[in-house]
Amino acid sequence: MPIQDLPHEILSLIFSYLDPKSVVKFKLLSNSLQSITKDPFAQTQLLCNHYGKGQVLYAVYANHRKLLTEKFGTILLHKKDVAIPRFVAQLMVRDYHTKAPNPPPLTFYVAIINATFAKYEDLSLFKESDHRKFETLVRSTPTDPTIIPKLRDLIINYKFFPTRAESHKLVCESIYLLGRLDLTLITDLQRYTGFQLEHINNAVLENVFENTISISLLKSFLKVGFQLTDLSVKRAIATARPIVLDILIEMIDPTRLKLLVHQTIHELFGPYLDKDLSLNVPWDSKSVQRIIRKFGISDDVIAEALLSDKSSVCTMDQMFPNFPVTRVYLKTRPYEIWQYVIDNYGPEHPFSIACFDDALSRAVADDYLHELIHYYLDQGIVLRPRHIKILACRVLHRNMTSSALDVLIHLKSQVLERHRISFGPFQNDKDHTTQIQADELTAFHLALHKDFLNNADWKQRSSTMQIQGGLMVGAFRIDRTPRDVTEFIRIGRELSSSIEKWGCASDEVLVRDRQPQSMPETFKLRSWCKVQIQKLCMTSCRD
């Protein structure tokens, strides 16, 4: 039996339990089903089931004003157990006098005002604001004995509940303060207004963990309906407060807690791609270090969190096959994490090498980034032949020429020093971190010539255009080679000459240099013309 052949009452009942996404699909099935979606009786039942009878009136006024007809309002107000919160009438009066956009029909407005007045019998109360009164009470001095009775009166007798129209952070903070005053007020809020905790669960528990906390306080919040969801636990772990971590260790199953700790580390070292499901907490190096020590996080877990592909390996002359190397590269400002890595793992660790390659590859004209690159160099990070190509690209950037030049100068002095230590008179004192082999010198020589000294395309770009990022992103034409680029080329030639003197020049470069250079087209044309003229002269002399 096709669904559209069912009785109208059955179809209306089915429709009333659909979620918002299913409603759209439901009305596309047939014309008869579409007519049910326009039935005011079915619409009111759908909204009552979705929002609850304690909050449906506010939800309709705030989110579904297109439905506010006189008939719809009459049906809604006559439904059994539908609450008429006083603050909704106050909100409508305020919107009416301030001429807010999208006003409801006057008949609906009058119906709500009349119904509210008939229920509360005091029109002067419409001049007050239950929202303002609630926020004032929850933030008052807790020692005042009249606060709790006034709040209970607002909730039970006037059906007040905090709404999402206010700041989400403000609502969550108010619920937390309400619970600190008396947790039974939160129970009353759920019982008399249908207030749902799942929308604010994580944020309220975040307030609990960030303020004065004890196991008994946390358990009392859990007793009234809050839950230790995965996200709330991960945000608690991210605070790294010793008392919070001890409470979590005592209250949560060890297997689950271990998994959540690993997920927290993974999110802290990566980008926050979903604002609702991600941690969205600022990076704090001390907190991260405290978590790692408290739970004994291994380097394998850090590698999984930090690197895009922990099996990815670079060589002295080849970059990491995966770019970006670190997941944190996708953050707007990953510099604090990169600095944390070099400070805690040292310049020889693969984590530091990966972070440095990403920092050097980041095409952003940022003073903090330039300082971080030099900080890595000061800490002893070793520049390799693979970095030549990155520097050759950076120097073409309008705001990076100076930084690229400084790094190349550092690279040159580093290579000279490493050669002196490796092949000088004090070879026995050399450290393995400063050694340089002949094959690496050869790779440096090849990279210098391949990436810019003998690269015709690079030379043309360096003298005719500059790249710029940021708001003025694009390529800009220039008339001559910038001074820093000229100096960059000079430093590269000096290093290339030194390597050739040491006998470590690349055979590929030497063979290319020995090959006869092709003559320019203009020179070829002049030679051809000269030969032709000579032939004509000889022919005329014979004649």
C-alpha cells in the first residue's frame, strides 16, 4: 500500500515525528503529502514534538515566523500543556515598539498578549525583562537568601528559560552559575520548561573544569543530567590542570581515558577543522608538556599527531614526499608549535627537521616566521642541499628576499665550517652532527646550479617579476634584478667555487659547462649575413 494512500490522520502523525531534513524529503513524495506539510494542525504538532511544549512558543516566534498566521496561533495556544512564557510576551512587546524587522501578524501578536495577560494578570510586568532579571540574579552575591526563591519563581511560575538568542557563552556561563547556586534549579528548568542540556553540556562542563572543582561538585552536575562526553573530557584534558587530570583518572575508565588523551594530543598538534567538534583551545606549550609527562605519551603518538605521514622520510637532497610535512601547517599561525618542537626535541630530532622544512617552505611574509627560522638555525639545525630550492623560491618573493639571503649566507658559512671540521687538521674532534661527506658537497654543488645559478627560467623571473602574498597576492613586473637577489647569486657562486676547489663538483654540472654553448639567434643571423655578403662579393669580382 503506497504511503500516500494512508488516512490523513496517520500521515499527519507520521509527519509530526519527522526531523527537519526529513520534512523536505517528505513533501517531495507527492502532492497529497505536500498538502499535509501545509496543514496548521500537523505543523503545530511537528513543532511541539521537535521543541517541546515548554519552548515551542518561543521557538516559533524566533525561528518560524512565516508560519505565524491567526489560525496557526489559535491552534498552538489551545493545544494542551503548551506553555506561555512571560518573557516571550515581553520580547514581542519590545519588538513591536522598536519596529523590529519581520513582525508577526497583528492578530497573532494580540492573541499572545491577551493569552499572557489572562495567565499572569499583570500588564505592568510587560515593561520588565525576565532575561535581565535572570542574568542579574545568577550573578548576584550567593549569600543573599532571596536569590534562589526569586529564580525558582521565574522558572516555575513564569516559565523562564535562557535562549539561544543570547550569547551561547553567556547562556552556558549562566547555567553554570545557576548550578553553583542550587543544582535543583537546573532540575526545575528541565521539568517546568523542557530545557535541554545537550546543547550546552560541553560548554557548562568546561566552566566546571576551569573553575573551582572537586569530585563531589562534578558528580553533582552529572547527577542533574550533564554527561562526560568525549569532547568535554578532551577539553578538560587540554586544560592540563593537575586536579582536573587526577579527577579524570579516578572517574573515567583507563582504556577510554587513554584513547581520549591520544585524541587530544592529535587535535592539539593539528588544525581545528570543525568548530563544533574540535577542541578549539589555544595552544599552550606548558600544558601540552604536562599532559605528555602525566600520561607518558610516546614519540609514536606524537609522530601520529604532528606529521602528515609518519612514514614519510626526506634525504639530504630530496624533500619529504608529502607536503605539508606537519599537520599543524594548516593552522593560521603554527609558529608556537614549531618552536615547542625545537625547544623540546633539539635540532637533530626528525620532528624538528620536519617542522623546519615546513617553516622554510611557508610562503608567508611574517616577522615571527622569519625570527623562528633564524631561531632554528641558532639552535643548530643543519641546512641540506634540498633547502637550496626552497631558498631560490623564497628569494623571488617581494617580502622574503632579505630572509632568503640571510639563510643562504648562514648555509654557506655552515658548509664551510662543516668542511673545515670534516677535512681539517682536527678531524678526530669532529662531531657526527657536523660532519659533511663528499657526496653531500656534490649534492650542494648540483643544487646550486640546477635551482638558480644555471637555471635560465629562474634568472628570467628574478629580473622581470616578483611574487607577493597577502591581500596584494599576485606577480608584479620589475625593471631590474633586486639588490638582495644579486647578492643571493653572488653568495651561491662563491659557495659553488669553494666546492669546486675541494674537488667535489658535480659531474653533471661540469659536463654541461664543457659542452659548446649554442650561439644566440642574433649572432647566428649576423654570421649567415656575413657569409652571404662574402659570396656576393666573390661572384661580382668574377663577373
